[in-house]
Amino acid sequence: MRVSLPALALAAAVLAPGLLLGQEAPPSGLWYATLEPVAGLEVHFGIEVAAKGGKLSGALVNGASESRFTSVSWDGGALTLEMAHYDGRIVARRNGDLLAGTFTRAIPSGQIEVPFRATRVAPALPKPPKGSPSLEGDWGVEMGEGEKASRLLGTFRQDGGRATGTLLGSTGDFGPMHGAWDGRALVLTVFDGIFIYRLDGALDASGSLSGTFRSRSGVPTPWKARRLDAAGAAAWLPGGGSIVRAKDPDARVSFSYPSAPGKMVSLDDPGLKDRPVVISILGTWCPNCHDEAPVLEDLYRRYRGQGLAVVALSYEYTDDAERSFRQIDRFRERHGVTYPILFAGTTKAASASEPISRLDGVKGYPTTLFLDRSHRIVKAHSGFDGPSTGARFAAQKKELEEAVKAILAR
């Protein structure tokens, strides 16, 4: 049977879009990637690209953690990995088993551009000598020097030469950091679409760690750490529920913000009036807020039948309402959020806004408030410890649920 050339072309288009006219196949599979925001600062992570049914998908990989791209496309020469929920993307061109391009993302001052590259070759892991010290466990970290020094909790895990873990502070954790430990030297990095972090350290003769921490700017911040036992780790940082307080616990919270252009939502609306309310103060640009949203959605679905309401107030980079509502919609869609998310204004003006102006001790995003039926602040929680924190993530979910039960019972 003879088959015409047009028919063959049509079949090729159906079976493998993007392969017509000699185009290369999509660069599927696992790639070992690096961002280098400034010379000498290399932050490592992975990207996974999959082709199925003529469509591409993919994920950002940090150790065992995967975060899916909002879309993946390949035009035969360039690969585009969209992170629309953060208003960012990676665009790279392929040259054999190499990818090279740029990561771009909108920030308050405009846009950042960071060189990107990736290879098929996995980085070699060290082999710690037999009997060398273990990294495993909790560490009391002092970041910075003098009056500017701050306390963080390092929680690290080790599997041979592979190291994972994170740092925790008053606004949550630093994300799924991963890297290498050779028995004396430590390297941990993370890129999750927002954070671009690298932690370098070394163990001294006393068993303490010290080194430098660098973010996208590349400016090194010195740090040191000592190993903590369980009691020391529990006491090293204040609990998230002890940092933020209402200035006047008897004052009633009241606000009115838009859920969409021209559609205002108030705590006096019928669906919120006289109901206990959880308020999440967030930003769509905040990774810890993304970690918190599925937990709040789960609580809302399980307890709304008992009268619980949840409302999120989003503070965005700019007062561009169109962009802000777009990012809020993307946040809502990504996490399947069914409770209202309101555009509360800009991060710059947040401290003077309702309800933040009613609070003492606000450190950042997210901050979560628990209101009774009269809409008085019963409890406030600073930050969110995400999945990278292991047992602390589970404990925090339980803490938030107990807070929900408490306002329902009042």
C-alpha cells in the first residue's frame, strides 16, 4: 500500500508534535542544573521533563522534593519552563547533552535575569571516610555577626555523602536544601523558583560548624553552629505561636478588600459574620505561603461544616491590580484553594494596613490569625515550617488544627 508524503507528515504531527521538518526531540528526562547569579556562586538543583501523549510536563527537583512547572514547551530549539505562580520562567537552548539559558522573574524593582545551565551528568558525591563525624541532627545556627546576628535552627540529614535538610527561622524554613557532606565539609543549595541559596561550611576540631551563607546577591554572611540535643533544639527558637501578639486582644478585627476587581469582601458579610475565622496573611511570591495553603485548605474542607471560615489576605510586590489578581488566581489554582483570597495591597504599605497594624512582633509571611466569633484575635502564628522540616511539619499541622478546634469551641 502506498502512503502519500502529506499523510506521513500528518501522522508525524499527531504522534510527535514538534518533530516536523527535522526538529529535535524534546529534551526529556532528568537534567542536573545550576544557576550562577554572580560569578562563583553556583546553586544546584534538578529539572525533570516528561513527554506523554504529545504533551510536555516537568518539575523542579531539590533532593527528594519536586515542584511542578506550570507549563513546559519545546519549539525544536528552545525549552521553556514556566513558573507562572512566581511570575518566572527558565528559557534554555539545547546543544547535545547541554542546556544553557536564563532564569527570569519579576521582582519589586523590575526583573532579575540569572544564567542557567544543565547537563545529563550527575554531580559526583563524596565518600566520607569510615568513622568520620555524622552531620545528622539539629544544629543551633547563629547567622551574621554582632547585633545583626540572628538565630536559626539547622536540621540536617545524611545518607553517605548525600546531605539534605533546611534552616528554620521565625518566618518558616529555607526550603528543601540538598548537597554533599564529606565528613568535614558541607555544601547545601536550593532553588525553588524564589529562593536561590547556598550554604557552605566546615567542621572544626571542637565539633562545631562554620562557614558562609549566600543568597542571590552573592554577599557572604558568616555563620556558625553547634550540635543540639532534643531539649536544646526545642528551646533554640521561640515557637511560632509565641512571636506575634494582638496589641489589644479585645479589639475586633475589621477589613474590606477585593477578591476580584470591584468585588469587595468584608468580615461583616453574611458568610463571615459571627463565624470563627482563620486569616492567612501571605504573598503569592512567598514559598512558605505556598506550603501553608494546602494545609489551610484541608482544615477548611474538614471544619467548614462546623462553621469555620478561612480568608487569605495577599500582599503583592506592586499596586498593579491586574498583575496582582492574576498571581492570586494562579496561587488559588495551583493549590485548589476554595476559600477567599483578597488583594490587601502592597508589601511596602502592609505594616499600616488592617489587620497587620493591630499586631506586635510581625516578622514576615505567612502570619496566621485565629479569630473567635466576635472576630477578636485569639491566637497568632508566625511563619510556616514546610515539608522540608520533617517532624516539625507534622507537629505544626497538628498545632494549627488544635487552634481551629479552639476557636470553634468558643
